Amino acid sequence: MRLAARYIDPEFLQWFGLFGAALTWTAQFVMGFGVTIARCGSANAVLGVDVKAWEIALMTTGIALALLAESAALSVFWETRNVDYGGPAPAGRRHFFALAAAIGNVLFIVIIVLSGTGAIVHPPCMQS
């Protein structure tokens, strides 16, 4: 873990760990919505959009990026494990954000899996 911290800026790891999974899920959601709209539109006769293939690709990419964000958060948390939350800046702040990110990233990984699975299983272009 210390080896990675030498080559990667701890500030970058902190912010990527905090926002990486959330932004990844947002991108997966928006792109998945666009794929569904493309599939259900009249242009699909020409484009031939395969929603399942796109959703599987978006979900696996999302999981991979969210796991990277989780590893960044855990790396920062491990490096600052001896610092109190209210400790001196920036180590105290990094420790607090890393703990919050580690918990939040698990939730976003579950959201990415559930939203991707739902989009794959539920057929598009049908009214509920």
C-alpha cells in the first residue's frame, strides 16, 4: 500500500475514492437510459442496438471502476489508520473521507449490480 502512495497523490486517491463509484454509477445509469431509448426508437431498425450486450458491458465496467474507487478509499484509510478524525489537516480529513468512501462505495457497487441486472432482465420497450 505504501508503494502506491509514493507514486499516486494521496489527495487524488482520497477524492477518487470518495466520488469514483458515485460518478461511475451515474454514467452507467445515464448511458443505460440512452441505450434503452435508442433501442426503443425508430432508428433501431438501422442501428440494431443490443440492450443486453450494452448493459452487461456498462455493468462490468462500472463494477471494475467502483472496485478501483473502493481500493483507493481503503488505501487512504489504511495509510491514515493511526490518525484521529479530528486530527490535524489533511490527515484527519483524509481518514474521515476514506471511511465514508469505503462504506459508500459498497452501496454503489450494489446499486450498479442491481440496476444493471434489472436492465438486463426487464425487456425494454414495454409498458409496465
